[in-house]
Amino acid sequence: MSFPLLTATAALPAVGAIATAAVPAARRTAAKWLALVVSLATLVLAVVVLVRFDPDGARYQLTESHPWIADFGVRYDLGVDGIAAVLIALTALLIPFIVLAGWHDADPLETGSKRWRPTQGFFALILAVEAMVIISFESTDVFLFYIFFEAMLIPMYFLIGGFGDRAHEHGEEAASTQRSYAAVKFLLYNLVGGLIMLAAVIGLYVVAGNFSLTEIAQARANGSLHMATSTERWLFLGFFFAFAVKAPLWPLHTWLPNAMQESTAPVAVLITAVVDKVGTFAMLRYCLQLFPEASKWATPVILVLAVIGIIYGALLAVGQRDIKRLVAYASISHFGFIILGIFAMTSQGQSGATLYMVNHGISTAALMLVAGFLISRRGSRLIADYGGVQKVAPVLAGTFLIGGLATLSLPGLAPFVSEFLVLVGTFTRYPAIGIVATFGIVLAALYTLVLYQRTMTGPVKPEVSAMPDLRARELVVVAPLIVLLIFLGVYPKPVTDIVNPAVKQTMSDVHKTDPKPEAEAAK
Amino acid sequence: MSPQLAAYTTSTGEAFQFWVLGTVAVIGALSTVFMKKAVHSALSLAGTMIILAVFYLANGAYFLGIVQIVVYTGAIMMLFLFVVMLVGVTAADSLKETIKGQRWLALLCGVGFGVLLLAGIANASLKQFNGTGQANANGNVQGLAALIFTKYVFAFEITGALLITAAVGAMVLTHRERTERPKTQRELAEQRVREGKHVPPLPAPGVYARHNAVDVAGLLPDGTPSELTVSKTLRDRGQVRDVSTEALNDLRALEQRAEERLERTPVEPAHRKQSEEASK
Amino acid sequence: MNAENLIALLIAAPLLGAAVLLLGGRRLDGVGHWIGTLLSTASFVFGVILFADLLGRNAEHRTLTQHLWTWISVGSFQADVTFRLDQLSMTFVLLITGVGSLIHVYSIGYMEHDERRRRFFGYLNLFLAAMLLLVLADNYLLLYVGWEGVGLASYLLIGFWQHKPSAATAAKKAFLVNRVGDMGLSIAIMLMFTTFGTFAFGPVFSHVGDASEGKLTAIGLMLLLAACGKSAQVPLQSWLGDAMEGPTPVSALIHAATMVTAGVYLIVRSGDVFNAAPDAQLVVTVVGAVTLLFGAIVGCAKDDIKKALAGSTMSQIGYMVLAAGLGPIGYVFAIMHLVTHGFFKAGLFLGAGSVMHGMNDEVDMRKYGGLRKYMPVTFITFGLGYLAIIGFPGLSGFFSKDKIIEAAFAKGGTEGWILGACALLGAAITAFYMTRVMLMTFFGEERWRNQPTRSPQAPSAEPAAEHHGEHAEPHPHESPKVMTIPMIVLAVGSVFGGAFFSIGDRFLHWLEPVTGHSEGDSPLSAATVTGATMVCLVIGVGIAYVQYGRRPVPAVAPRGSLLTRAARRDLLQDDFNHVVLVRGGEHLTRSLVYVDHTLVDGVVNGTAAGFGGLSGRLRKLQNGYARSYAVSMFGGAALLVAATLLMRAV
Amino acid sequence: MNPVYYLYLAALLFTIGATGVLIRRNAIVVFMCIELMLNACNLAFVVFSRMHGNLDGQIIAFFTMVVAAAEVVVGLAIIVSLFRTRHSASVDDASLMKL
């Protein structure tokens, strides 16, 4: 049997997490370096996966299959399609930057503060999240996926609740209470979603008799497994609800702003750029494959919710006073785009959505991490506390601007490609919704530029006058992301080539084809 | 007993016996529940059990009847009585309910349950009785023995094991392991001196009192009862009888007479204070 | 070597410049401006080479395409990075790189004292690259990239002096208004994709016949929306005035010569679509006519020289859009006016910049006066530009504008008359306000004497101000050579450009293969129109002279008539935006934030609280008394008995 | 007379015992009530055995007795140790589960 590449990719960070946690407290720096090395090694493995993956080959590749709980037909089935491969690469790519950006976020607080911050724990938890996310991308067994989909919450909970920003306008106590509130909110939302999904998973088992995604999908395709319409719809809703909470889809979004606001910037990136992607990914892989009819049945409602999310998130982002909250609401708007693309049921829409997941990950990481550096300098998250930073720290301001431009999906940067694909994909089938969604790009420009204007331009505030510019470590974090943004914006072909076949498959799962252009239809 | 006892319908004799003793049994049961003092409950329960023994006999369960008398009324009830002694014979606990609504709920459940049970028995079609005639043909005890040692032998063995376990358990529960060497007289004396209270031995009960009984607190010179004089157990049970009031009256009279005779005011005995706090 | 391969170099050169200058860091501060200028000139040289190459070919084969790589390809959605160089884009390439290079040179002098000059040149190069991408793109999506690229460059350059809140705000406003237009463009592209299955120029134009007119009209209107945003046409014109916050070379290059004309390019480029959608065309002409009057009126009222010129830009572009809306009759003249306008308006702005440079960055014309003695070169170049724009016979403006007016009449029918009348009126007003600018700046008594000037926006870091120092009485002086030479060149262009183009219809023949051309049936003879134009011209100049030449200009603006005051406030358009959009938006967002917190979040928290209370009550049942547990147990037993009985009863 | 009346008696005794368990606080008395319930059951078993004419019912009753004996031994031991620790035999005092 060949080398279990996928298992290795997931296991490496898991082992790394344990090792990092085991580092004695005195050797804090060693733990950091260990975490960084492990994450980089994982990146290498992920790249190998990407290379070994043959876009024109079978749907699921590098598969591994072992029986696990024989009595319930639960198997340890791994396999990646194009979408999963790309997203694994994204995850593995972002984690090193997150680790590097959070280098000092978990250092013990200056004396006098009561909070104890286990540095090793911080990095170990990040690696644990990485492992779980990767394996939930890889798994082709519904039960296996479910387990890690849920288990992810535990390390995230501690990351959110345990490590917040150093400074807080209302002091350490208020900070910790708000942190725990955010963490519990995050946990409850996702647990509720997960439990409903568990019911659906069991229901699926009752109907299908096993948990294997490939088998069930195949049986659905060739009609050997027939579901009653109502059954299919209920199961679909069960799955979709969990993913919609995770994604998050309006109106299930309110946990995200709190979580992102209270956690440190790297963790916020971890939430929105990595963990939430599992939700959208799962919509694409599970909802559409397992319940094609129900998906089509639910499409109108979902599309409307997604569009509401786009506009709503953007409008709220405009109204925020807190930088991180603003980014959070922007992300909500972007997730609206992703979901829109998935359920537009066109190849442009779905490829665009997948691409969007990648690009949003990178762009949000860039913007949020720079924002984190900014906040760590001034010790405040309030936009009003900044002004004129551009004059003091031009590089920081420049990177911040580029991150912002990526967020408003400026052509030439990666997000533009995906956003336009999603819009086109939606427009070809639902013109009205497409047009409404297009308003999102104006609002995106509004909140981004307002943020930039208020923080970076104008007369220099005395508090920021001594602000240092980006340090080497921070530059190392941001520069590659920006390069990647530009590269994928100019030449997204490498990604699309991997994604397109998988999307074609999904399209055939739901028995949908792109609508023909009017001119050709006329002929 | 005559086989007709076990016949389909019972003799008037048995009926008479049933009605009389049954009534007594019920009364006994009720008093078991409602008697204030545990001793009385125990006794009335014993009575009920004896009556039940009689009923067993009447139903042709001769062995059980005897066993009932020997084991229950003989052994178990005595055990009960011992415990009652330990806890305090005269201790009467109030029947006043402390948990809100408990009593009403209890009665409701009881009545409802009883009614249901009776109804169940009533509409169960229990018309035909074989009687234990041929079952007891060659002796009730032999019959039981045959069953016990063949059909129910495993259950029997297990109950044996159960009994032994119970005995051991009882010992474990009640036995208190002595963790340190018992103090010698000398050590105790030294400790007393070191602590500086009751250097002399504790005062005897009943002193200055009419009743020379162990449950009467000795009175201090000023007539107030001294806790120290009564044994701890009695104190815990609240069984200390207080005679201080009349004793005080007598004392006052006595003092008057004393003053009349030699003109001086009585001095407070010095050791009283300290003995007071010692009792605390 | 093969000419196609040069096309990419056109863009590559300034792009490289931008990259080098923006990433280069401080060590390039010394040479940054030279690198920038060099690379933009290189791009111009490539342009000239290509131009020669095109001239070498015969008219049919003057379209070169260069395919670089496939950009996006998903299903039937194919977007390539392909460049298309034909006569139309060639014209723009020359205009952009030419004027661009000149303005680079000019900026060397103008930005001399700005410590961030390197970055300024980086932005300028970035703009050139984006603008060239815009005009060279072979499909609408690639054009869209350039389209937003120039938007970004304009954002960066308008807000170049970011420490000025006014500048930052103006930049943001410009970008946002443009974004609205971009929305139109993207919707147009989507419509094309759904209609034709592609958005590359060639296929779209060849399949126009297959599409329904409704769709085409929709596409046309969306394209027009985009054009309005970029070219500051009504109703999206409000940003152009504020954009004057940027350094003057920027105003000259971006907000006069090149970027703002992109809308015209878009319309002319999409000519085939518009030709098939007459309704859309009509709307285009209306927008053009309205804007040309709007801009002209605003231009009359402004005392800020740059804002006055901005108004005139608006109005001139109105002319172009009007012409472009006329269809084949007007395309060529739209472009021609665009080019000549590029020359003289850039010249005018540079002149204005030079005046400000000499006047402590004073922009209020009421504080100028009699400057001709002090800055003769500026005076002459500015004057030539002035004559050109008002359409003085023989100068470039004369030819191009005259042609447009003719074409307007030639549209025929009532709208022909109306449009023509608007164009004529516009010509008169143009003459008026330009004369006003001229007189207030270079003639009359010297109002800047014995009154310290302090520029309204207090541009503390604006280059000249720093070494002149505030509050000192200005001593006007001629600008250095590096600034005057570009002005002279542009002046030459604005003098002879028109004649060169229109004598023998050179320009017409050059562009016709791309845009097509048709002579409309003009109700009036060309001579009549020219005559009428001349009359309007004279009237305008006359009134202006009476108002500002004869009697002295008050140093503080008089209250003025209602119209004047409205015009000073951009005809209240900004106030409208502020009240309706800004205020409304603020209220909307605030209420939404509230809703999100109370309603959406409240529902969840409410549920949580409800469960908490419920469990709090249930908890009381666990009172810890064995007996009460026993009661429930006993009750349960009773229920079981009851159940069994019921079962047997049933 | 019909021996079924024995069953009625048994039911009655059982109910009384149960109620006693519920309303008495003194652990010893509660225990007695339990014994009463057990005895009631025994009576029922005996009557059943008479009813069916075989001795199985009596056997069960016998086992019940044994179990009862064991239970009493352990239970009383518990009560004693309870009394030792908290100087009262009231079941309500042993309410550490109370929140």
C-alpha cells in the first residue's frame, strides 16, 4: 500500500500540537519555533498533495480506506477532490502566517495581571485546529467528517476565550468577561448547529445504511437509493443548518463579530479564513452531493438569505466603530457571496465560490493581520483612536490599503476574479439577485475606504505619532500574502484548473447545466 | 391441619379468624406508621408480623409460618429494638411535616396506589383455588426442601452469599478502626491539666437533687442544672430531666432561713463560672 | 521584430516604473522622478514606433492583437489577457503617453519640494499603466481592470496630500462615485455574457445582430452609467470638482486630459452596441447635453481657478459624450475633440498650476489679477489654450467643437435642433467663463498686493508653501523651464492640433475603419453653423469683458444671484447627495447596527435566558430530601399499575 | 369466605407501609415500614401458592425473608453509623444532595 499522504498531512500538525504542548513552560520560544516548523512542514505536505493531485483523474484521489466502527459501517475514508485539495493548501498556507503573526500574542502578561497565558497552549491549539480542519476537508465519510467538524470547536473555544487582545478600553476584567461571552456564544451556536446535523447524520444512516459519502452519492446518482422528498428535505435542512451557522449565513451570523472582536487577530483569521471555510466547503460537498433535489428546492430561499447577508453585512460594516468588528461584518458579506455562488448552480458560480474561499482567506488574513499589528501598537480597537498613521508608518498603511483594496475586490487582486465569477454565475440564472448583489461592491468600497480614511489619513493623532512601522517579522507575514493576492489576481489559472473538474462533477450531481447565452439560443 | 383448610372455599372458622386478626393486623400496621415513639412502632409491627405468621399457617405454609415467627419477630424485630435502644427509647419524634406538601402527596399516592391495587386484584379473575393439598402431600417442609435444593438451588446459594456479605458489611459499617494508640491514664491526666479544665473529675449527677437518677442534672449551688453532670448520650437524646425549678425554690427558702439565722449575704461560688463555660 | 510584441511593452514600462518606485524605498528618493519620467517617455517611444508601424499598413490591417495568457476560464466563461491595438486605441496611446510624459516632466518641477515626490511619480506611472491597459484591452473584463486601475490611481493621487482631511475625503468620494459607475460596467459585462456568451470586443460586435434590442439597450445604458461615473457626467459628476484637491499635474493629466475621457472611449468603442440601441443613444446625447450646460454654468460661478477649469472639463466632455451619442455621425469628432481637449485643457491646467506655483498656491482668482507681466510664458501658453477652448477660428478647439455642433444639428428632427441649440449655448457660456478666468487672472489690477494670501485648504505640506512660508505677500514669478517647456509644447498642440487633424479629414480617415462614419443630413449648412458658433462666441466674450474687463473685480465674492450661488455649490447636487445619500445612509447603518444587536442577537440571547429561567425552576424540585424523591418514585409506581390495568382493560 | 381477601389485606398492608415510608422521618420507623411492605408481599406470595397449588410462591416468600434479613442487617448498621456521625436518625438530615 502506498504512503498515506492525506493521513500524514492531517497527523503531522496533530502530533506537532501534542509536542508543542509538551514543551516545558520555561522554553517558550522553543515551542513557538516548533509550531512554526511543524506548520511549514505541513505546508510542504499540502503542496505535495496539490502536486500529486491530477485534475483530470478520478474524482477522489489519494484515497485511503480502513474500517473503523464496523457495526455502524463507519469507515476511515479519506480522499480529496479539486476543491478539497485547494482548501487544504489554503489552510496549510495560512497557518504559518497565523503562527508567525501571533508570535507574541500569548506571551505571559506583564506582572500585575491575573491572567495566566500558556504560550505553548496557544500554538498547540492552533496546530490542533489545523489538523482537524484538514482532516475534515479530506474525509469522505460523513461520520468521520462530523466528528472533526464538531471537535474543531473545542480548541477554537479555548483560543477565543483564553487569549484576547492585550489592551481593552474597559480594562482587563471587562475584557475577560467579554471574551468568555464571545467564546461561549461561538460554542453554543456551533454546537446547536452540530447537534441538528448529528440528527441528520443518523437519519442519513437510517436511510442509506452506511456513512460513506462516495457510496451514498453514487447510489443517489444511479437511483438505487431513493429518498422520499420530505425525508431528503429534512436531512438537507439538518446538514445545511450546521453549515450555515459555521459559514455564517444571515441571520445566523451574530456569533462571528463577537468572536472575531474578542480574539487576537491571528485567531480571528483562523476563525474566518480557515474554520468557517469548512462550512461553505461542506455545503458544496455534502448538501449538493447527497441531497441534490432538496438543494434545488431550497435554492431560492438560500439565495435570498445570501443576498441579504451581502448587503446587510456590508451596511453593518459601514456602521462599526471597532476595526475587528468591521472586518467581521465584511466577512459576513463575503460569505454571502460564497454561498450565493454555491447555490447559483452554475459552473462559474461554484468555481467562483471555491476560488472565493481561497481568496477571501488570503485577503482577510492580510487585512486582519495588519489590523492586528496596528491594534497591538496603539492598544485600542476603536477606529476613532487612530488617524494619520499613513504619515507615521507608511509601510503599515500601504499594506493595510492593499488588504482593504483586496477586500473591496479591486481588479488585479485575487478577490476580484472570484467575486466577478460568482456574480456572473448568479446573474446568468438569477439576474435580479445578481444585480442586487452587485450593490455589494459599492458598499464594500465604502466601508473599506472609510476605514482607511479614518485610521490612516488626516492629521496625525498624538497617540499614534510615535507608532513604529512594520517590523521584519510582520513584514514577513504580510508580504507573501500580498504577493499571492496579486499573483492569483493576475493568473488564477492554477487554481481554477484544479477546481473546474470537481465543480463539473458537482454540477452533474445536481443535474444542472449552465444556461445558454441568449444569442445562441436565438439561433 | 386438615386438608379442607386448603379447600376451595375456606371454613367459617378461618373466615372468623381472618376478619378478627386481619383487623388487628391493619390496626397494628397503622400504629406502626403513626406511633410517635419508635419503640411503640416496633412493638405494633411485631404484633402484625405474628398475625401474618398465623395467616401463613392458615394458608398451609407451615414452614414459613414458623420461620416468620422465629426470624422476623424473633430476630429482626429484636435487632430493631436494639437499635431503638441505641438511639433512645424514649425519644419521641414529632410527626409534624417539614417538607411542604409532602404529607398530602404521600397520602394521595398511597390512597391512589391502594385503590388501584385493590381494583387490580378485584378485576383479576381469581376464582379457582387448587389449595396446597397435594403440594403438601408429603410434608410442607420436604416439599420446600425438594424445590430449594433442586430448582432454586442457585438462588439459594446466592442468598447464602448475600447473607454473609450482609454480615460482613454490617461489621464494616459499624466497626470503627482505632487509628492511634489509646491514651493512658497518665496522658489523659496530663492533657486535662494542660487544658486546664475539669482538673477534678466530672461532677456526679443527681447531687443536690431529690432524684438520685442518672438522667437528672446535678444542680449547682445556685440551683441551676449543670450539663456536665449528665452523660453525653442522654444529652444528645435530649433525655435530661430538669428539676431545677422546684430545686431553686427550695434553695431560696433555705437561703432565707440561713440569712435569718446569721446575718450575711451568700457569696457566689467561685468555680461556677468556669464550670459554666466548660459545659459549653 | 514583430510589432505586436511591442504592445505589452507599452504597459510594462510604466508598470515597472510604478513597481520600482513604490517598492524601492527611500534610497530611490533622489532619482525616483527621473525613473518615472524615463519610463513614461519610453512608453511614448514605443507608442510612436507602433504608430509608425500602423501607418505602414493599409487601413484594413491596422488592427494588431497580442495574446498573452488565458486569465480566467471557467466553463464557457473565457477571459484572456489580450491586447488590441487599432487606430482608436493608438490615438489614445499617443495622447496618454505623450501628455503623460509632458506632465511627468512638469511635475519634476512642480513637486520639487515634496518629500514624497518618488511616490507621486510611482502613482503617476501606475496611472499610465492602468490607462493604457484600459484602452488596449481586447475584452470588457480586461478593460474593467484598467477602468478600476485608473480609479485607484486617481484615488491615490487626489488624496496624495493625505494629511489634508479635505483631500482624503475628496479621494474617497471620487472612488465611491466611480464605483457606482463600475457597477454599471460590471452589470453590462454580465449582460453581454448572458446575451452573447462572451465579452470580447470582436465576437460581441459581430453578434450584435443576434441579440434583442431590449438587451442591447440595457447593455448600452449600463455602459453609459459606467461612462457617467468615470467621465463625471450628470448625475455622477459630483466628484470632479472635489478631485481638484489633488496636485495640479494630476488634475491636468487625469482629470482633464485622459482618465475622465475614458467614458467617451468606452462609448465610442462600444459603438456597434449603441448603433443597435437607438434609445440608449438618445439617453447618451441627453446626458451629454445636460452635462455640457451643467458644467459650463458651474464653471461660470467658481472663483477657484482649478474648480472653474474642472467645470469646463465637465462641459467639454459633455460635448464629447453628446457627439458619441450621435452615433457614426459623431464618433470621430468626439475622439477628435477629446484629443484637442487633451492638449488645451492640460495646457490650461498646467498654466493654472504654474500660476499657483507663483502665488503661494493661492487658488482664488479674486486674489489674482494682472499677472501677465510677471509670468509671461504662462500667460501666453494659457492664453493660447484659452483661445483654443473657446473655439477661436483656426485653433484646435474651433475645428473639433464646430464639427460636434454640426453633427448635433445633423442628427435631424427636433432632438437634432434641441441638441444643436444646447451645443451652441454651451459654446457661448464656454466663451464667457473662460474669458472670465483669463481676465480675472492675468488682467485687471493686482489684487494680491498688500494682502497676505492664505490658501483656503491650508496646504501646509504643499511644496511651494513650505519654502514661501505662509502669510507672506506673494511675489509672482515665472516657473522654472522644466515646468514651462511642457506648457509650451501643449500650447503648440492646442494651436495646430485641430487644423492638422481636420484639414483633409486626416483624422476622419484614420479612425473611420474602427468607428465607422456617416454624414448626417444637416438642416443647416456647415457655414451657417460656424457662423452661429462665432456669434455665440462673440456674445460670450463680450459679456465677460463687460463684467470683468471693464469694472474691477471685487476681492471677495459678491453674494450674486440665486443661480450664481447655486452654481457655486455645484447646482446643489452635493447638498442633495449629502442629505439623501450620506445622511440617509448613516441613519440606515445606525438603525441596522441597533437591529442586529437587539433583534437578531436578542432572539438568541432571549432563548438562552428562557432556558436558564426554566431550568432554575426545575432545579427547585431537587430539594435533596430522600422522602420527596420516594414520593415521586411511589407515584411513578402507581402510574405503572394504572397503565397495566388500562392495558388489560383495553 | 374467598381467600382472595388475603390479597386485599396484603394490598392494604403494603399501601400502609408505603405511605409510612413517605411520611415518617425517623429512619428506624421508615425501615419498619419497609419490613411491613415486604411482609405484605410475602403474604400475597403465600396466598398465590395456595391458589396455584404449588410451593413456588412459598419459596419466593422464603427468599424474600432472607433478603429482608440481610437488608435489615445492613440498613440498621447504616442507621447506627449515621446516628453516630450526626446524632440523629432523621432521614431529612441526610440531605447533602440539596442544592
